[in-house]
Amino acid sequence: MRIDTIELYHVAMPLLTPWRTAYGEDAVVESVLVCMRSGEAFGWGEASPLAAPCYSPEWAGGVFALLQRHFAPALVGQSITSGEQLQQRLAHFKGNPFAKAALDTAWWDLAARRQNTPLHKLLGATRDAVDVGADFGVMDSVGQLIADMGEAFAQGYQRVKLKFRPGWDVEMLRAVRQAFPTETIHIDCNANYRFDDLDLFCRLDDFCLEMIEQPLTYDDLIDHARLQAEIRTPICLDESINSVLRAEKAIDLQACRYMNIKPGRVGGITPAVAIHDLCQQAGIVCWVGGMLESAIGARHCLALATLDNFKYPADIFPSRRFYQCDLAEPELELTTASNQGPQIIASQQPGIGAAPNPERLARQCIAQATIQAP
């Protein structure tokens, strides 16, 4: 199909409360939305690297500029018949997976809409429902955290993820384990530690965690492999996996036993599916993470999470968890089956089944650009 027009929107979406992690906090999520058009058909994509290059080297303003100047002009006017072909068109541009993901996800939504097929069905999914977990950032008190975790477990959540950083670490975890001795819990370090902290991670073996997510630096594989060999608790790689090649290297090095796959971080749906397949062959369990996207990006994550090797509850949240009113609609909502914990159901509408609300998009838009074929 010929790509006629690509519309870019740099948006700022206010959170209900700041999201605190090991690298700081965000009160507003900056994201880049893409509308890709072919004739009368359109598709929406999103990449949310956040406002500053703290989670990864990319940031929303930079992604918008790169898309406007280089990536989108490389695609408009071209006939793109597969996600692999789109990735090849952009391959001579080094890195920048979030920027590539914005276009890749838009292409997949466009392709599914043109085929009048839900995106998850186009990807080959055999299910519609995705189990989701509960996440808690750094809070004002451990007591508040324990109260909120108790409510989450009472609601049937099958696992809880906790942010972990100096000052909010072992003592917090000890109190949590005293309150919830047998529940499934894992921690996310957001690349805040080094191999020199080996003693700390050996101590964490005593807490029977499901995994330790991204304990060491964002671009490391070697020390993660060394650390995994020293501790019993499985390591999950997140920030370190930004391409299919990096996933292959991590598997070869035995650097992890879980892998968190975020479409934005790895370059889109196309490489995310390829990484899922590699992990499935290697016996590494995957799960889908999120970047506090609007319902556009979250529905791409949801479609991806329906694939077979995504076996751990996903980081996909109902819209009202973070936003008073989602930028896109329909919003994501939880459902709870009688014998299951909270789930989110993939849309049965063509594509991702969502689009931005025009008024909210205009109100939250920082910058806009349109790139058209000659």
C-alpha cells in the first residue's frame, strides 16, 4: 500500500499523580502520535519515550523532530507491504527505536484497518483477553504502599510490581513480605544499580521474588549475565533490549530468564513479534510492558500481549489508572472473569479500535507536522 501522508503530534498528557521511579518522576507524559494515511484509510501509532532522556537516550521532542525531518519523509510516497519492509526502509538510520516504533505501529493499525481485521487477529493471536498486573511506584510511606497492595490483591491481581531504588529498597521489601508472604511480587530497578551491588542482590534471594527487572545499566548485557549466574532470582531485561539483535545476544549470554517487551523500546510491533518468537524458542517467558501511553499505544501493547509466549501478567492499565480522561477513545477498561484476575480485552474492531479524541488532541498538542508525498 502507498503511504500518502504522515501526520505527527507531539503531545503532553497530565497524570493524575506523579509517577516516581529510580530515575526521577514524571507529572506529565510526553508522547508522539502518528497518523499514517493511504487513500481513505488511516492508522494510528504512538511512541512514548517520556519528556527527558532518562529511561532511554530518546525523548519525545527529539523523536518528533527526527520523524519530521528524516523518518517520515523516507516513507511517504513509498509502497510498504509489510512491517519488515518498513523496517528495512528505515534501517540505514542508526538506533532510535522509539521513533521507528511510532511509524511501525501506525503501519500495523493501517494494515489491519484496510483488511477489516482486529490487529491482534492479524498478528496471529489465539485469545482476546490479557491478564494484567498491578504496579506501584515510590510512595510517601511504606504503610500507604502496603494498603494499596492489599487492595490490589483483594481485587484479584495475580502479581504486583514494585519500583526499587536506594532509600526505597530492602527495608521496604521486608515490610511488604511480612504483609504478603506468599503473593507473587517482583521489583523493577530501572537500571539504577551496578555489579558492585552483588551483595544486595544476593540478599534479595531471600525474598522469593518472581524476578528482578533491569537491575543494572540500560545498555549492559555482560554484567547481567554475570549477575544471573550468581543469584537464584530470575533477572528480567527491559531497557537493555532495544532490538532483535540485542535480544539474540542476551539469550546467547544467558543474561536473563524473563524479557519485558515494549513495542516503543524495541522499534515497533514488527521487532516485538520477532523477539517474542526468539524467546519462545529459547524457553524465556515474555511479558508486555508499557510507557504510560494513551489508549493508542496501550492498545498496540494489548494486541501484542495476546500472543502465546506472553505468559506473565502485562503492564497494561485501565485509562483511569493514570489519566483523568484519556487522550484517545474508547478508554481501556478492566474486566474480571469469575475464575480470573483483572484482564483487558482486545478490541474486535478493525485495527486497534481506537483513535484520539479531536478536542483533547488539540488541547494537549505541543507541536504538529504533516509530511505528504510529492
